[in-house]
Amino acid sequence: ADSYPNLKRDSRFKEVTADDVAFFREVLGSDNAIIDGVTKDASDDLEAFNSDWMKKYRGQCKVVLKPDTTEQVSRILKYCNENLLPVNPQGGNTGLVGGSVPVFDEVVLNLSRMNSIHSFDEVSGILVADAGVILQAADDHVAEKGYIFPLDLGAKGSCQIGGNVATNAGGLRLLRYGSMHGNILGLEAVLPDGTIVDDLCTLRKNNTGYDLKQLFIGGEGSIGIITKISILCPQRSPAVNVAYFGLSSYAKVQQAFREAKIQLSEILSAFELMDSQSQALYARASGARLPLESPHPFYCLIETSGSNTDHDSEKLTTFLEHVMGEEIVADGVVADNESQLQSLWACREGISEASQHFGGVYKYDLSIPLPDLYSLVEECRERFQSNGLMSDTDESKPVFDVVGYGHMGDSNLHLNVAVRRYEKEVEKALEPWVYEWVAQRKGSISAEHGLGLAKKEFIQYSRSETMVGLMKQLKKVYDPNGIMNPYKYI
Ligand code: FAD
Ligand code: 2HG
Ligand code: ZN
């Protein structure tokens, strides 16, 4: 309870007892499927399930359940619902808003043992798989057949496709392949009362009433547990090129994006933005050398994916000649082998981890109209320069860097305030200031990471009272006892 002085444990909820554990054990039928901290001390084993990727949120769950069938999930939820035991669904625990770990003693229901791939149709590209399949494994599976999983993100080695769906994760390829709301064709989910919702449809088109699966996509585990998904995978492009370049201003970044859309059009598969601070921080944290010799205020990473290597390389070269000739881009490099391609991508994907490497980080994941997108980073930096909380050398100051990067192609900024240690004063300087700033520009306070616990108090900056009211009504219909992922955004 000390972790969250402003939150109170809901006294309606029961605490897990030895009898409950005996029931779970009977359902799961295997010692590997349960971590029992109720009848014995298991604090070391529970630690990884109680703390999040940023080590910012910590729960106190005493029992972790790892079912391996939908029927087991159903029996567990029904029991928890009848006995008022709250449940925290958990995938790979890479979420960045505190949604994946308990707040108090919620039962963690972890999907990692539900990790089978059921089918892949090589003609349509439709994959049907368990929610607990690791994203990288799903992509490797379809890659063998010439397809690509339509989502890619830095946490691919540990996040699960069920978690990706539950957060409606965006990632690095959204610009090209669209969101989970479009790519997920069907899913199977279990409601708190144990009802199995079989909507594991494999049809591209299905206009038969409300599209209820959409509520689970991005629902952050608030109405049920996703157990299986069916997803449409696009053809994998044999020709992939990556370019990384330096630019002198944010105005030029916008010009470069416009030119990339005009000239690379159908082969453009990513357009990512990194400021110089984010690249310096990445280099410092990882020890890697940056691709370009001299520093630039901004960097962009462009990826193209197409079917013809020569054609694509020619297009990319013409594009780069044009943007360099017009002095839109100051300097650039194109990867000429797979390992160089990976190291260019690492300069972008590695920022998230680098930002917390020297202590901690305050992360903001925002949709902002493109013309204003970077002003927030500049204003945030000025704010910390003038309030005396930031210094890159003075260890007594909590903040040491403010970095901006993100999915430029989707108007999605990641503002990361890197700190030596977490201090309330820093949070107070940022919140609700960041959210007010974003709301004034009709942006979104959560572009792709969700609300979880981190943004629970701020939903009204992006959603009207009417919409929040409708969400609460839906929550009541699906989860009348409120056992699913309590204390979080809804
Ligand atoms: P978890 O973290 O375990 O859970 C996330 C939420 O979903 C929780 O609320 C949980 O209760 C719920 N949940 C999980 N599984 C289920 C299920 N089966 N049924 C119901 N609810 C469930 N996100 C992006 O959008 N774009 C990025 O580019 C991106 N990059 C990232 C890079 C790094 C290095 C890291 C650490 C994270 C990144 N993320 C990104 C955050 C992103 O949300 C997650 O990585 C991913 O989508 C979460 O999957 P997970 O399996 O780890 O879910
Ligand atoms: C990314 O795009 C992720 O790298 C993480 O969404 C962003 O850590 C962050 O703020
Ligand atoms: Zn992102």
C-alpha cells in the first residue's frame, strides 16, 4: 500500500487464501503453472511479475497463474468473479503505463504458457495463434512463408501478440500496415464470468452488427482476457532499404517527410524521427558509434520495403540526391548490408531503453499535429532550464536530459525526460502541463501505449465526459464486479 499513497485497496475484494490456491492448483494441474506466495514465501519468484519494465510500478500480488488452455482461463475467471478476487492480465510485461502489473494484491494471470501457433494460411496470409506467442516468434513463423507480421516494435523479443492487441500497439510499421484495429480479423476472449467469446473469425469482411472484438483491442485487459487472435499478415517485401540522415531543423524534417511520401510513395514503410539529444543519449548508454560523423539537430530514419531491389534502390538514391541537393537533408547514410541495417534501426529502437539507463525516466507518448509536434520538446526543455531542476553535470539536479523522438509518419511523439532519480517535483512540473499542452492542440495524451495506471487521472484531456461515461457503462456490462485489472484507467 505504501507504493501508492493516493490509492486505496478496494475493500470489497477478498484476499487470496490457501483454499483459493488449492482450487487454482487443481484447475492448472501443474506445478510450473503457479507461483504460490500464499502458502509459502515466494517473493523472489514473484518479483518479475510484480514490477514493470521501467521499474516504476510495483504491485504486491501473492499468486501468479499461468494457464495453458482457454478452458482453464475460463474456470479461473469464473471462480475469481464469484469470489471477488481481482485479476491482472499480463502478457510479456513490457507495457509502459503501469497496466501490466498489479497495484495491490490482484491475482496475476500470465499468458506466457499459451503460446501455440494454430494455423497459417499461405494463400490469404491469415495467422491464428494463442495470445501468449512472443511477437518475434510470430514474425519468424510467418517469415518462413514469405509474410510479415504487420506490427514491429522494440520490445518484440519479449512482448506477446495478445499484449499487443490488448494495448493496440502501434510501433514502427503502422505507417505502412495500419493498426491492430484493422489487421485483427478475430479473437477469442474470456469474460470475467467465465463466458468464452468465440469471435475467432478469419474473414476480411464481416459486417454483421457491432464489431465487438474492437473493444478488446486497446481495452488493456479491462473487460476480459484475450486468449487467441487471428490476424491478416501482408506479403514480406524482399527488398528492404534503410537510410539514416541528419537535418538542421524541424522545418526540414517536415519537408523531408513530404518529399519521402511524394517520391517513395508505395515503398515507404517507416519514417522515424530522433532529435540530437536522443541520439547522444543512445550512444552514451549503449556505447555504440553513431552512423554520421558530425552531429545534427535532427535525424530521420527511413525504411523502404518493396518487391524489386534495383527499382527500390534507384528510387531511394534519387530521393536522397534530391533532398541533399535541395539542402533539406544535410548528410545521410544508406545501409548496404543486413548488419548495418540493424545498427541503423538500433539507433532508433534503442532510445527507449537508453532514456532510463542512468536512473529513471518520465515517458509521454503523444499524438500531436505535425506542425507543432517538436515544439513540446523545446518548451519542455526550456521549462526545466528555468525551474532549476535540470543539469547535465550537477548531480544534485534530478533531471539531466529531455529527448524527443517518435513515429513521425504517424504524428506520434515520444517525449522522454531522463532523470537521475524519481522526484515528485519533476512529475509536478510535467503533469498536467504536458497534457494541457496536448489538449490545447487537439492531440491525444496516449497515442499508442494506452492509459494504464500512469494516465488514469488524465483521460479527460483526450476524451469528453460523454465518452468516458459510455466507457464506464460498457465496463459495467462486461465486468459488473469490476474484477478485471482494477485501479487502472477505468
Ligand atoms: P503487457 O505489458 O504484459 O500488458 C500490457 C497491457 O495489456 C496490460 O494492461 C495488460 O493487463 C494487458 N494484457 C496483456 N495481455 C493481455 C491479454 N492476453 N488479454 C487481455 N489483456 C492483456 N508500444 C507501442 O505501441 N509502440 C512501440 O513502438 C513500442 N515500443 C516499445 C519498446 C520497448 C523497448 C518497450 C519496453 C515497450 C514498447 N511499447 C511499444 C509498449 C507496448 O505497449 C508493449 O511493448 C506491448 O504492446 C505490450 O505487450 P506485452 O505482451 O508486454 O503486454
Ligand atoms: C518507441 O517507439 C516505443 O520506441 C517506446 O513506443 C517509447 O519509451 C518510449 O517512450
Ligand atoms: Zn513508439
